[in-house]
Amino acid sequence: MNIPGLLLAAGSASRFGSDKLRHALPHGVPIAVQAARNLKGELARVIVVVRSADARSAFAAEGCEAVVCERADEGMGASLACGALAAGKADGYIVALADMPFVRPTTIAAVRDALSKGAALAAPYFRARRGHPVGIGGRFYEQLLALGGDEGARQLVAAHEGELVKIPVGDPGAIRDIDRPEDLTPPIRV
């Protein structure tokens, strides 16, 4: 099935104090590059939505496509629309956030597999808390293109809550995003 990953990496990182997506994790890999690697390990095609052209090369080195979102200042919804447009019509999309480098490959695979089995929407749940990435069926392509603002696909998922396949995972990375430097340590213990 044609299920590309859409990695949203066009945010402003205002709470971090610097470009958090380029901040190196303890093993030396930038936060956003690690998130891209995790997606690319489970998906044949990954499109990274970036704010500026100078960010493209890091993702190209990982085998990912990068697209500049001219409307990035509008928020996550505009970035998601940009990614969906770059991907084109597909059987589904796996939407991931570049500030979530700790999502396990098994979690990404579980969301992909749910879409492959016909789920309209799919998301991992860690300890009853919805996480990322979120799987969105291809039938929502037009709605994805129409997104704007800073909510991403939140309203789309809420409007179709009854169709959401909830995937229980033992992956704390599914709910762990990096907003501030102190979010990098300590890791969530299971």
C-alpha cells in the first residue's frame, strides 16, 4: 500500500530557546533527523515539511524528501496540508512530529499496519494517553489539503472519533515530545 510518512518539522521552536530540531541528542544525531530515521525505517517514503530550504540536506542524507512550507507561520495545520499536497493522493498517511525522536519503530509499524488493514484513523495509546504518530486514511486527502491554523488534524480526528483505531503500546516515546531543553532528560521510565 502507498502510505507515506509526513514529518512535520516547520515549527518555530519558540519554547526551546534555539532551533530544537537541530539540537543534538546524546548520541550526536539532531532531534528531527532521529525522528526522520525512525519513520524511514518503517516507511518507504517520508516527506519532511520544513520551514526553509537550508534544512533540506540533512533529510536528503536520510533518504527522505523535504518540502518547504511557505505557510509555516500559520501553524501545524498548514504544514500538514503542505505535506499532504507533496505526497499526493495515497492509501493513507502517517503524520509524525519532528520533536518526537523517541517514538519506537514498532509503534510506527503498528500505525502503518492498522491503516493497511483498512482503518480510517489510527493512533498509539500509551497508558490511555493518545500519542503519535497518527495514521490518517487516504479518504481524508481533501480535508488534509484544506487544513490551516495550529491544530493540525485534531478537529478531523475528533469529528471521526468513532472510526479511530486505538493501538495500545508500551512505548513512552509515543507521548514524549521535546518543547524545552529539560524535556530531553530524564527519559520516561516504564
